[in-house]
Amino acid sequence: MCSNSYGDKEGEGGMPGRRQVATLALLTMSFMVGEVAHFLPTVTSKAMANSIGFGDMRCYTNSTMATEAPMVCSGFESKTDCALHPGCMWMYSGQGWHYQLLAGPAFIITFTISGVIMGFLADRTPRPRLLGGCMILLSTCCLLIGLSTQYWQLVVLRMGIALGEGACRPAGSALIAEMFPSSQRAVAGGIFSWGVYFGYGLSFLLGIYLTELDVLGLGWRATYMVAGLPGLPLAALLILTPDPRDHHRSQKEKEALGGEEVENIDGSYTWQVVAALRQPGMVLLFLAAAVRHTAGYSLAHNAVPYFSHYHEGKEIGYWLTVCAIAGGSTGVVGGGYLSDLVVTRLGLHSRLWLLSLCTVLATPFAVMTLYLEPPQAFATLLGYYFFAETWFSLLFTVVVEVVPAHIRSGTIGTFLFLMNNVGGNLPMLVEPLAKSPGLDLHSALYIMWPGLLAVSGLLFLVASLPWRAAGLRVRKLSID
């Protein structure tokens, strides 16, 4: 028998207590609100650009006029040629460097710095209260985007969202590690990661269809106001949630791997985090994660522009929503369940074996998504999400299991800082690649999405070798 963080007695394979389930649900919904705010600009970029005025311009079909050839306008490369055809209009595309800056560095750089700061704070302060304060910040910034009139305001508020969301993964993953035993952590982490897929999927639903409804004549602005509101009551509930550490602060902190207590690392808190991250296995894990993150963001930041440009006029919003939510949420929990089954028998490295296999299996689905026409392309995109999106849950389950409990949040925050500064900013290469001689957005995505996906799958396999050599095995562990 082992006692959970809230004092309920549960067996290693027993069902989680009510408070554990409630806290996990609250964390997941908060993460979802943060991810909706994160991805909305990638969906509403065209509407925002034409309202505020930023980025590249190109020729589009005038939707207010009847036209027999809805895609003819895409062939005109200059404003003059476009103006010669009554069925066409020259307007902002929602792409270009202004968009890439807003979607990438404005968010990613702030998000990664915030992850380190929030991770360190989460190891020293009540994590639910910290998350509640951050939810207030990101929700308020999302609401205010709906009132923005200038590009610089979008950038500043986008950075505010990133600052708030930076606490979600470090504090949330550490809370899950404290509330659930090792045999349940990957599944619990997978449910927590539902926030990513539901948030990403709902951003299409809200960004496309709510914008088209033009609520109160506000257009895209209403979308940000609706997306930001749920975060405020969730923040209040988080602030009222007790910190699991309060229930066992008198117990000696330990990390059991292979049935043995992890040896304490001497030195300051910061040095302990650095020492944990510079292990060979962690360095290899970072390289694999950074490449995988680059591939994922290359798709996320360009999915709507890609399908809108190459398959103009075809239904994409509902498909992208269903693929992200159904494929991603099923895959992440299914992968977590399989991982929890094999980890007690084969050891910690088996999580990375499964991660490597699923990533490699996802690659041909990514290739076929770019090759096929809708709706067949969305069927393969669903398969991609099912296999590929096991990675985030398994990655951070491994991280929390190989570092001491008292530096978990700081380690995750620093890991995210490094991973996101590489994987979050390298997708900007899609723009120059697409404009290179002989290339376009289609071919650039082949390189940056399935190409890097396959590389990361092999790197995850390599990253498992140091942990396998160390012989780390997780056996019926009690919660810290």
C-alpha cells in the first residue's frame, strides 16, 4: 500500500482519489485555456492582419462577389494585375515576417524564460496558487487582444499570454508526479496533455467559425474575448486548491528508482538543476525533443495557411479540430497507458523505446497528409496525431522520474526553456525555405515536418541508451 499526496490510501494499481481526479481535471482545463490563447493567432492571422494592417499581401477571390473560378485570383502576383480583375482583391495574407514573429519568437522566447522562472518559483511556493495567478494574467491578456488596434499591442499581449502559460507544464507536471504513483503517472500526464490537443483543436473551431459569425460585429475580436473568459473562474478554483506538499512536508523527500533512493546532489538549488540536466541521457533527450518540437511547431504554425492556400475553398476547420482532439488525445493517453504497463518490467528506458517507435510510425502519415487532397489528407492527419502525440506525456514522465522531487519544477522549466528556444524558433525557417529557388510552402513543410519527425524518432532511441546502460528500473514505487 502507498499513501497519495492527499492522504487517501491507495494501492499501487488502485484508483486515484476524488481530490486527485478533481485537481487533474482542473489542471487540464487550465492548460486547455492557455493553449487556445496560444494557437488562436495562427488561425485568425488573416483576419487580424486585415483589421490592423501587418504582414504580406496577395491576391484573393473577392468573397462578396460571385465568381465562377474561385482560385483564379491566386495566380496574380502583383497588386496591379489583381486590380484588373473585378472578382479579385489585394489584401493581407496573414503571413510574412510580422506573422512569424507574432506566432513564434514573441511567444516562444517569453514562454521559455517564464518556464524557468515559474519552475523555480513552483518549487518554493504553493503550486496551485502560482498557477491561479498565471491563469489570471494569460486570460486577461487574451481578452485585451480583442481590443487591440496596433501591431505592437498584439506583440505585448502575446508575450503576456506566454508569461502566464509558462507555469502550466513545470508546475502541473510536478503536481501530477506528487499525486500519482509511477504506474499511473504517464496516463495522468497524458490526460493533462489533453489540454494541448483540446486547446489546439478548439482554436480552429473558435478562430474560424466564431470569427465568421461576427458576434456583435466584432469579428475576430469576439473570439479572443470568448476564449479568455473561462480562465478567470478556473484561476479562482486553482487558488483555492491545496498544495499536495502540505500533506507530507514532514516526510523525507526521496526519489525511488530501481527500488533505491536517489543520491542527493550536493550544492545549491541552481547547481542541482544544472547537474540533473547535464547527465548524458538528459542531453540526448533534449536534442531529440528539440528536433521533435521543431517538426510539431512547423505544422502547428502553418496548417491553416497551407490548407487555405493549396486547398482554397475546401472545408478545413472542423477537420483540423477533429484530428487534433480525437487523434492527439487518444494517442497521448494510449501511449501513456502502454508505457505504464511496460515500465515496471523493462525499466525507464522502455518509455523512450515506445516514444521512438510511435514517432517513426507517425512519419509516413505526415508525408501522406502533404501528398493527398482533402478529405483524404485529414484521414492521414488523424493517424499522424494518434502516433506522434504520445511524445509530450512520455517525455516529461521520464524527466520527473530521473530528478529529485525538490527540483522537479525547476528542471522541467529549464528543460522547456532550452527545448522551446530551439524547437519553437526554428520553424521560422519555413518562411525562407518556402521562398528559396525551386521551393514553396509545400516542399518546405516536407523538410520541416515529416523530415525532422523521422530524425527525432531515431534520436529518442539513441537517448534511451544511457538510461538502459544505467539499468534504471521502476518497481512498485510509493508516491514521494
